[in-house]
Amino acid sequence: MDKLNTRKALIDERLNLPDRLERADLLQRVMRIWLFGRTDEVIGAYWPIKGEFDPLPALHRWKEDGELIDQPQPRRIGLPVVDKVNKTLKFHAWYPGCPMEEDAYGIPKPKDTEVIVPTLLFVPCVGYGPGGYRLGYGGGFYDRTLAALLPKPFTVGLGYTNGWLPDMEPEPHDMPLDALLNDNGVVWPT
């Protein structure tokens, strides 16, 4: 598979989906149902770019739901900040309205918030294939981060149905995800 051209084609297709808002609404619902009953207190996610699905509304709702059920510890959401030395990601606390700044890639990140360690991590997928493998943007940040995080968080890929790559073959450094969700429901594990 030509990852460079596949990545470009999938991003272009995603940006031009005529029903992207409807698909996003469906995936918001899938994500909220999937989260129901989970005991995680810290979830890592991402700031959506290039037409990616936005997980933050569902996560903010998850955080508010935790306040309603009077959990012993408040639920927290983290967004990635690039560790330039190790080329991995650290997760900094995020909440609606928190101060943000752009990172070196032009992606908003929390400004001056504390580092938190997620037990569940939602990962964006440009594409995804059998076995829980994902096609990202090619920088390797998530693979290096997942290889280094201890304890390893439960990882869930998020993407639209157009990102399915049935012939995708993982490379040795690729880290499989524990689950994949799309606008049709749970893709992996089946």
C-alpha cells in the first residue's frame, strides 16, 4: 500500500464528505454509548484537524455525567502536547474555555495546564484496517507514545466509514488499537 497517496486521498475524501456532519453526529452517539459504564477517570483525546471527527463534545458530556453521578474523583480530559525531545505525546488537562496555544504544527494545545496520564486514549484515524491497525499522518507520534506509556492506556481509534482499508498491512513499529469506532458502530473488536 502506498501510504502517502492513500493518506492524501483519504484526507481529501474526508474533507469533502457531503454528509460529514451527519456522520459526526452518528459517531458522537456511538462514542457516548460506548463510554457508558466505563470506569475511566482520565481520558486522552485530540484536537480535530483536517476534517477529523471531533471527540470533545462527547467527552465533555462524559465529564459532566461524572459530576451528576457524584464520582469519588472528578473525570478529566487530556489533549496531546508534543514532547520535542522524545518525539512522543504528553497529555495536558483540557476543559472548555481553558487557555490554548498553537504547537509547532499549528494544532491548538492546552497552555500551562497540568500533565495527566490517561487510562483510555481516543486516537484519530486517517484510515484503519483489520486487527486494529491505523493509518495516521506518518509522524509516528502515537506509536512512539503508546510504546512508551506505562501503564499502557486502553486505546480506541475514531474515524469515519470511508477510512476502512481492508488490505492494510501493519509495519513492525505499528501499535494495534484495542478498539475502533466509526459512524456505523464498533469496528474492532468484532
